[in-house]
Amino acid sequence: MPKKKDQEGIEPKLNHQPFQGLAAMLEAMPSAPSVSPATKPAPKSRFPDKLVVQREKKGRGGKTVTRIRGLSLSARELEALLGELKKGLGCGASASEGEVLLQGDQCQRAADWLAKQGAARVIIGN
């Protein structure tokens, strides 16, 4: 489709500039509040309570498991934590009744991993 030309044979220029008014609006907007590092709220810990890491062998046919007690997480958060523990420690794990069972004697490794994740108090018991 050929372009329309005015009477003198010159193509007309566009006069409408839709973004020209945005610059004035941007200047009129208030600036975003700045947050200094000292006023940032501390991140909420996933493990605010005391965690107890225990090694168990009784009633498991001679197999050793590590139990983590004191987790006050929802079912969805517990499943997410379970996946992270499996990857982080490289062992099998399951969750039941708000507790986590790790396959094998993983007490020290689990306590160290939980401390790295921000657990305030981790107690290793037998």
C-alpha cells in the first residue's frame, strides 16, 4: 500500500508522541524509600525452637537412624526441608509426625547442617 503524500509530494511526519508526557509524570512521582543495612529487619529463622538430633537403633532390625525432633513446621515446609536434607547430607530421609528420620548415623553432620541453615539451638543426644 503506497504512503499518502500531501499536496507538495512530501510524506507527512507523525505529530503524536505518546511517551512525551511520561517524563513529566516520572519527575512528579515520589522517590522510593531507601533502606539502610542497619534498619533491615532480621530474617525470620525457620528453626526458632530447640532441635534435638538423636541416634536410634532399637526396634529397627539393627539399622541405625537419626531422628530430628522439635521441628514446628507445616506439612509443606517439612517436605521441603526433607528434600533439602536429602540433598545436603546425601542420605535417605522420611518425615512422620513432625519429625525427620535420616538413614544412618548422621547426628554430627545433621547438627552441622542445621546450624548452617540458621537453627539457634541444636542438641545432639543419644
